[in-house]
Amino acid sequence: MTQCVVVQVGQCGNQIGCRFWDLALREYDNYKKSGLYDDATGAFFHAADSRSVEDGRSRQLKARAVLLDTEEGVIGEILQGPLRGLFDRTRLVTGVSGAGNNWAVGHLTYGATYRDKIVDQVRKAAEECDSLQSFFLIHSMGGGTGSGLGTKVLGLLKDEFPEACRIAVPVFPSPEDDVVVSPYNSLLAVRELTENADCAALVGNRALLDILNTEAKSHGGPNSKSARKRQRGSERPFDAMNNIVADMLLDMTAPARFEGSLNMDLNEIATNLVPFPRLHYLVPSVSPVRTVSAPAPSGGPDRLFGDAFAKGHQLIKAEPKRGLHLACALVLRGNVQVSDLRRNIESVKPLLRFASWNPEGWKTSMCSVPPVGHSQSLLALANTTGVKATFVELSARFATLYRKKAYLHHYLQVEGMERSFFSEALTSLRSLIDEYRHLDAGAGECIPVAARLNIAK
């Protein structure tokens, strides 16, 4: 059995990560009544002192995780919370002053200061694995720590563990984000993601908020029980958003954590969904959407497929039915038959445009264990050129700021930061957009020589 290590960076990364661990433990409690440690459990947990018991739950398990932040607040809360016994305290690396919403501070200043300590803790977490398969990196793109230190860690993982698959889960800010320099941070971070990740399951705050608004309307609108619960503060909007992302991670990792008739190794996501190294950005879509306040009922396999390929269930804004699909993975959980899978793939095929050289570009997995409280679920991970809309919008938002050189001095005063970082990152982003456009225009066939060379890097 292979194992994975999760690296959580910044406030966003640590909050999503901790929600994932909490839900993963609930799944084990629900489906492994004996609480025994086995190979499947060992994919994301390792055995610890079985005598330790907190809050009535046996803490025999420790998370295969490294928690990083440039300030102490969020990790301090974790150490005071119900999951405090789950994490090895030597795997927690924090600063004091924070990155000030500045990619350069996170990437260059903190990256240099904490490099050796981060590498040491990640290496120790890796050494606890009998067969390390992949790293998950959870981080935001808009803040200084997630975008800067997060992508610095990604580069370190590539250098130190080149054989292990690097799966990133970056959270993009919405256009209404209150961090005015988030376009700078996101642009600089995308270049690092493009160069150093094996694949990235994109998440967008705007898409998550739209999902929540749709869910509220379907459950009675602003006066519904779920809406009133949020208004009372028992469920903050970001808690619900984090829950959706954590559920996506649960589904993605389910084949590694539980048995199934058609299991998929996590490194197969990158192997099967990424035909060109740079074009490794995936659009995740979940069905049903599960929130803290109002878990949605599933409606059978046909409903699952119908929703999973609808824009309202995507975790990032994209146009899946307009873009060209390079490949698509389907992770089914629960009581679903192979005949259901095949029938629905055939029904979805006419709605999607696949590259001519990969018309049967489906990778499927069937896990017998459904999410807690549900009988079935489906996660779709689509490598589609429709994702370019995210990068086009980012390019436009960056240009609006950079044209006026607004806030640029905050970056250039950081030691090691140069204006060329911006121009090189913009060139990389434009190249990425062009590669998607060339594939779109030729349905994956007529790609100019220069673009082919760029894609093959």
C-alpha cells in the first residue's frame, strides 16, 4: 500500500486541510468500527501510541501532514481544538509576522528563512511512509503565504522528491476579493504551479459562493433553515466553502483510503489526465454537493452524472461543454454498478468534445464506501481547455493593476525581488493561454510548431 503526505500552507490551506482530516476520521469511525489500523488507513495516517485517548475517540492515528504558516493564529487554534492530538507537533512550522499579502515575502523571505526546517519536516514525514506515492499541497492563490510560501514548497518538493507525484489544490480568489494585490500574487503563483506541479485541481471562491447561493435557494432561500444557521454564525460562509473543498478531497482520495471494485492510484490522475506537462490544470466537479448545514440527497447514478457535468457543480468557473476535453477522471463512491457507469458515460459523450487523439479519454474508479450520510457520490476531474477562462480573467485583472504600477513598490522592496519576475510570470501565463487556444482551434490536432515545443517542456 502506498502513502501520501498532505502539506497545508497558510490560513486557507490549514483550514481546508483540517476539515479534510476531520471528515476523513469520521469516515473511518463510520466504516471501520473496530478502529484497527490497516494498510488502507495507512495511506494518509500512521499509527501512534494507542494509549492516547481524547474526547472519547481513540487517537491511535496521526495524520501524514505538515502544517505551515507565516503567523501563529490558525495553527494555534488547531492546537487548541478537537484535532490537536492528530498532528505531530514537530511537523508544524510557523512564523510570527505573516507575509502581508505579498507573494515576494512568502516566497523569497520566508522561503529562504524556513527552507531547511520545511525540508527537514517534510523529509521526516516522508520517511514514515513505506512507499511514498504523492504529496498534496493545499494553499490559496490570493494571499502572500499561500501563493508565495505555498509555491516555494512546491518547488522544494520537486527538488527533494522528484519521483513523488505533486498534486496541488490551489484556491483562487474571487474578483471581489478584499486583497487588492491578489492578481499579483496569483499571477506569480501560477507560473510556479505550471512549472512544478504534476497536476492541480483548481478551486475558485466565486464558484464556491455560487454553489452555496444555489443550495440556499433550493432549500428555501434566505429564510431557510440553512440560511438562518449561517446568519446566526453557527456556520460561516467560509466554513461551508471549506467543507465543499474538503469533500472533493475525500472523494479524490477515497480509492486510496477504501476498497473498491475498480480502484485508482492517486498518481494515475497525473499519468492519465495530463498528456502535456504544462497543461495539468483540472476542473473538479462534485455531485451531490455536501454542506455542513444541508447535506444534499443523492438521486441515483443518472442524477449524479447530470449534475457533475453541469456548471453549477464545478469548483472553478469553466465552460466544460464548450472547451476541448483532453481527458476526464470519474471517481464513483457507493453502490454503483459498472453498467450504470458505462450507460452514463455513453449519454455524456455527445455533450462533450474530446481531443481527436483521445476520444475515449476516460479514467474511472469505483469505491464501495460512500460519503457519510449518502449512498453515492461522483467526482469528475476534467482536463479541459475550458479552464483557460480562469487564466484569461487573471491576466486582465493583473493588467489593470500593473498598467498603473499600483502597489508595485511593496514587492520590489523585498530582497531578491525584481520587476522581471512579473514580466516572466506574465509571459508564462500568456503562453499557457495560447497553448489552450491552439488546442481548441485545432481540436487537439493543428498545433503550431512553436506551441508544440512549448507544450512539451
